[in-house]
Amino acid sequence: QVIIEDMGSTNGTFVNGERISRCPLRNNDRIHLTSDTLFKFALGDEAERMYAEEMHQMANYDAITGVLNKHALLKRLQEEFSYAKRAKLPLSVLMIDIDFFKKVNDEYGHMAGDYVLSGVAQRIQKAIRDEDILARYGGEEFLVILRGSDKAGAVKLAERVRKLVEASPFRFEKKDIPVTVSVGAAVLEGKAAASAEKLVEKADQCLYRSKKDGRNRVTA
């Protein structure tokens, strides 16, 4: 048996999302030491198979939230944009930013910040449709690609995301952390947006307007 023990570290040691002081490890357990130090435990022959899987995971998915990373997102976005242009279908993107995220890190610690990032990703995933694509764009920002969504549909879904995140605080180590998000939505309709990059740029501009107007709101 392999035992992991925390020796009084500042950030704490977490196994599968739970803080531990001393705990036996099992195959596939995820150990989280700091905001940028995570590893998975493997025994025997399982390690080689897991290595290949982890290489694929690291190349395409964000380690903290489990959603697509920016590299994989940009490839998917280009594919969706090209298809929407050829088929003359609407395409929307949402840029979502966690309000005052630095304050969460400062007040509750970086482990709590990672917990909030993961929780927000889960709530966004719950609010969107199966065919929509969610990715962590960077820092505390997420981007969602909405297939076949016009402006009205994008705003409706963005509001659903905003309300679901705001609905209840995130509870981390017996502390409630209230969280809200600001959202910017941009839509490809007709000849609007010359490229996928321009579409994201427009969503980012709308996000900036949401933050400037007081946060916890949607701008399209």
C-alpha cells in the first residue's frame, strides 16, 4: 500500500478534490499540491497505458477544469466557423469571465480559486447544449461555441449560464464563496465577422462592455 501524507504544507494536499492529512492511494487518484502541480497515481502495468492517455489529455484538455484547452479550442473554432460560412448558418461565441477572481485567490487561497474554476466550468457545461463546445480560454476566462445560434439564442443561453453560476455560492472547506460571471456574445450572421479570430474579438469587446457596465451581466 502507498500512503500520501501532508506534512503541514501551506496550500494543503488534495486527493480527488478532498483535502487530506494522510490517505492511502488507489489507482487513478488525482493528487493536487498547488494551483499548477497536479499528478495522477498509477500502479504497475497500468502506468504505461495511463501515460499515453495523459499525453492526449494534456494536449487537448485543461488540467484544472477538465474542459478543452485553448489550443484545442482554436482548432475546433476554425472548423465550426468555416462550416457555418459555407452552409450559411449562424454561429455564436460566448466569452465568459469570472468576476473579481483575483479577490477569490487573495481571500481564500489558490486552491479555492482552482475549485471555483472547476465548479464554474461544471455549471457552464450544465447550462449549455450537448452540441455546444466549452473551453478554458485562459486565466479565469471561458469560451463557448454555439452551433446554429442566432443573437437571441446566444443571449438566452448566456443568461442561463449567468444565472446558474450566481444561483448558489461555491462551498470550499466550510466557507461559502459567492461567484458571478460577465458574458460577451458575438454572432456570425450573413457577412458579419471576416474570420474566427474577429468573431472572438467581438465577443471580447462585448465582455469588456459587460464588465464596464457593472459586471454580472450579458452584452451582445
